Amino acid sequence: MAAHQKKEVALQDFYAGEQWITCLDVGTQKASKAYWGPVTNYHQHLVEMGLLALSLEMVRKEVWEEIPRDTQEQVLDWVETARGVATHWNNHLFFKIFVLEFLARSGRGRPEDANLIGWAMDEMESMYRAGGWFRDGMNETVDFYNAYAFYYYGLLWCYYYGQREPELVERWSSRARHFLEGYQLVFAADGSVPNFGRSQTYRFAALAPFGPALALDCCPLDASTVRRLTEVHLDYFLSRSACNEQGILNIGWTDELPLLAESYSCEPSTYWASKGFSLLMLPPEHDFWAATPQSREECYADGCVSIPKVGLTLRRYEGASDIINSGTSIGVSNLRFYASKWSKLVYRSSAGVLLPDQDVPFPADTCLRAEFSDQVLGRHLTYPLESGKDFARCLYTLSRKTYPESVQVETLIRWQGHWLWVEHRVQATAPCRLRQGGFALGYAQTSDARSAWEQLESRDLLNDRYLSLENADSISALQNLEGFERGEAEARVDDHSPRRHTHFPYHVVPTLSTDVGTAPATLRALMYFGPKSKEALPWRFETEALIPTWTHPSGARWREFSFPHSLPCIAP
């Protein structure tokens, strides 16, 4: 406790004293050894410069106007060099906007800046897709950047600078309402969210849009709901091992996990999580501060929202949240971030995911992958075909640009309770093995992981149609319905390979595989991840009124689904 108190006092001294001004002075002074350097085309400096400008705007009266005039002019000289530099065509355009707006407010604006800001805002709006969701420009991704970039920056622009363009403010506010209505479903009752997309080291930045949305009165959730979501989500990380011994955020999720880092990640960059404190912009008299957190039952009620044009379905069931993925992608120029961060069939908050790297670019969990003799292939761009309240259908190819063979896949995903129905219609250009993975089950101790793995491996996996394993709290199960030939397990049960699971140091994942030729084939499986209950038992096949039906001991049932044959190369 004493260490945390010392850290708090030190931060207060830093912002209240001369150190903050000294940092600005030496960082923007060309002759200084600590000079931050010039901003150039496509340089990361523009990102930091834009956020510096936004931060100074937030505390213009309290901080910026108290800085000595000569230091202000020096900082403005440095910021002004960003006016004409090139920026990536994605959410980075906001950083140019904030630089230009800050210059204008500080007496350094030029007549042409209004045109530059208008152009950049038009480009940002061109990235809008549907249902409140944006595609992140050249990255081609749709993920949590909607929350901690598009709506955080977009709504803050409306708050600080939007008075001159009320119609633009109304468009962003309307989209934010639509977005947040569904987005609330990604928050699970334990405070977690699914591990989906890049920059997961930003952790509770997922809360970023709530502050400006409440400030602009465009949040569709009442203050008590936001209060509950915020408190539980922050506690999820801060009550675990997200900080090191010095109380500094580490690179990881619930604990330190270097594999989670991107090529641009470092320990200071984890503090983009501080966007989650955007609610601090609300004045003391705002309803949020006096609100009583909504009850757990009301706040985390079951719900499902489908965004067909984006190919995402957000779902919460019994407190756990899913992102069901039938349409996302990653730009070919950014494959260094690894496609599997966007290409799994489902991302479930309670299960976590396996992370990729150069050695394993397509981990086995919750995806279909193709294994040729010299190459493992996964999906990149996915085309959403249709979706409804309990299903989604999509089209993609397991492929690589420089590899001659591929597998075309049409996938149907259905959901009921904690179960997912996964059906693939496939056609390969050459013989290969196709593998469908279930949810990876995590373990805190190597002995528990090894025991689960050995128990699964000891079974007759060639003929066993139902694979299951459990840890202290959960069960992961995978049931073969049609087309798969064998069950297998992939695992990390010791420290001889890098940790991949976002929640635990060790894991075991059940998989089903089959060898296919070039003829069309159909593969079906059921996946479960959830509590130890009767719901985890296997399903039975029977026929009801001549309709193939799968029934469950709990009373649930799944009937044959009408799968449209939209691909001429795939036979009925």
C-alpha cells in the first residue's frame, strides 16, 4: 500500500511541478539531446503528436495556458511541422485533425486548414460500414478500434470542436448510439471481453467511448448501466496481475504475456488503456457520479445483435460474451499482425484464445485450417453471406498468396446456449488434412494440463465422436457430427514452448481432423465451452417427421438447417 501511495504522490508532484514543462521544453527543442525528433511521412510521431495536442486541449486552461510563452511557441513550432505530412489511411487521420484543430485554437491556424480537416473527416466517414461500425481503412479490420479510436476520437472532436458543424456532430452521435446499443454485449458479467483483434495490451481502453458519449448525451445506456460495466471491467484487470511489482501496467492481458505484443508495442504504450478513464471528463454534477450501479442480472442480461454488413454477431449468454465472426479481415500489408486475431469462428470471453506467432500463425482453437505437407493455411478475408438471430453464414478461402494450393469454404455457424454448431462445405485443389479446433481450455499448473492431455490422448480418438476435457471451473467439448475421421489434442503442458493462451500459462485444445481430396465434402461439429453441467453432455441423432434432428439430454434440439448451395463448385 505504501508503494502505491508513493507512486500517487510522485505523479501529483510531476504534473503540479516543473517536470511537465521541462519535458515539453526538451522534447521539442532541436538542440536538446532528448529531442523527440521531426515528424515525417507515415511516422509514428504524428500519432503521439496528435494525442499530445488532444491532451493539451483537454487541459488548455489548467496546463497549457500556464506554460511560459516561449515554451508554448517552441511546442507549436514542432507541432506545426505535421501540417502536410502523409498519414496512414485509417484511424490515424484523427491525429492530423487534432493537430490542426489545436494549432487553430492556439493562433497558428491557416486558411487552408479548414479544407484539410474537412477532407480528413470525409475520409473517416467513408470508412463507416453499418450498425455503428467502421472498417479501419487500409487495415481492413473491424474490431475494438471502433471503441478506442473511432468513437473515442470522433466524439471528442464533436465535444471540443463540433460547434461549427452541428450536422456532423449529429451523424457521429447517431452512429455512437447505434454502436453502443450492441457493443455493451461484449462485456461479460465477470468484467472480461473477448480477445479479438490487435492492440489487446490496451486492456480497459474498451471503455473509451462511454465518457464522451455521456458528455454529449448520445449514450443509449443509462448512467447506472455504464457505472456497473465500468467498475466491473476495471476490477477485472486491476484485481489481477496486469501491473508489475512497481505498479506499472505490463504487456499482457490479465498478467504479463509478451506474445500479446504487436510490433509497435512497448510498456509505455500499454497506457493507451487510460482511455478507459474517459468518464473523468464528466463534471461532478453529472448523473454518472451519483448513480447506483445497475444490478448484475439487469446489466448482463442475455442478448444478441447481428451486424450483417460487417459480419459480426455480438452475443451474451448466462454472463459470458461472444463475438461470432462471419466477415472480418486483415489487410495484406498488415499480415505481420497475424490474420488469426480476426479469423477464428468465435471469440468467447470466458475461454480466451490461443495467440499466433511466426511458428504457429494459425493456432488450432475455434477455427478450420488446412494442413498440406509443407504449409498450414488459414482464412484472411471473409465474405458475410447472411445472418439471423441464431445463425451466420460466410464464404472464405484457406490460402496464401505465394502457395499454389487452397481450400474454398462455405461455413454455417449456429448457436444455442453454450453450444455452437459449425458446418463447412469445402473443396480443396489438392489433397490435404482439414482440422477443426474447439475452445482451448486453460490450466494454471503444468501437472493439471498434462493430466488432461494424457487422459484425452489415451482414449480411442479414432472412433470417439465426443471429446471433452475440464479444468476447475469449465468444460471444453467437441462433438463430431459428420465428416471428421479422428480426434486429436493440441497442448502446451510444460515450459518447452512459448505460452499462447491469453488467460493461463498452459492449455489443451480438442480437435477433429480428416483427410480430403479434391471432391466436395461436408464437415459438421458441435463446440461447447461453459460450466460443468448437464448442458455439456453429448447430443444424440434421431429423425423427427423425416427431418434429421440432434437432441440433447437437457431437452434442447437442433434440426437440419437449410444450407443454401450458393457455390456452383460445391455439390449438394
